[in-house]
Amino acid sequence: MRVTIRPPRPEDLQPYAEAVRRSAEHIGRWNPVEPEGLVELLERQGAGLRTYLIEDVETGGLVGKCNVANIVMGRFCNAALGYDSYLPYAGTGRMTEGMRLVVDRCFAPEHRGGLGLHRLEINVQPDNDRSIALAKRLGFRHEGFTPRMLFLGGAWRDHERFALTAEEWPGPAEA
């Protein structure tokens, strides 16, 4: 693997801000560009939200970020994945590698350091071809269309919904 994943730490504030600023044009069409947003994410980490930073093993550079949000356990065991990739790593395959590690962590049982989830969703704006392609590369199946799902960039945005269950995930060896 060319990447590793880990939770964010306070010492990531500056590298994160730099990565987001450097990638503003790349991510700004789809997601808010918030260089200082890691401060709030660090405060919100808990049972309902886990954030993972994806790092390049060789350089230590920040490849991307994935939020595992809206985590609900009990009979549901479900969460939604939201992600951003950062330049200069976008388009190199590293984000896909990192997201495989995140999905592995989500589906792994809690006693093995995982989140013990059964189902994951990814919601992507219909014109975001790169994010849709990533969801498909990971094996997520298209489930439907959700009109006016999220308020982004001053308007309610439609999203395509993709999902994957633990039974469908081949795991790291076959992925």
C-alpha cells in the first residue's frame, strides 16, 4: 500500500489547512472549502462521527480525508462516507487505496479495532464523475437518486446514492 489511514490530531491543523487551500479549485465545486475546518472536526469526533486522514507512506503528505458520519448502531449499524482528495495526489489511485482501508475499518468488528458497521452509504452530486467512479471502484452499488439532499454552495443539491454492506465487501485481500 502507498497510503495509510489514521484519525486526525491537533498537529494536523496546519498541514490540513495547506492541503485544502492547495486543492480549493479541485474540491470547491462539490464541497465547502474550509481550510480551518479540522478544528471543528476534531471537536466533533465521537460515536456519531469518525474522521480518517489518508497519508502518503513515502512523503507523509495528506492524500485526502474521509468522514464516517451519521453513525447509527443498534439494529441499523449504518454510516455515510464523505470524502475529499487533495492535490498533488488526486488522480494517482492513492485515494482509492485509502478508501479501501477506511471501508475495511468500518466493517471490521469492534474487538479488532473496527467500527462494527454493516452498511455504508456514499452520496454524490450527479455531475461529480470522479467521486462516482471512486464509489463504483470500491464496489458500492447505485441505490437511487435523492433530490435536494444537502445544502451546499447556497443551494439544495441533488445526490446519487450508493451503498455497500459488509457481506458485499471482499475485504483487503481481494479488493
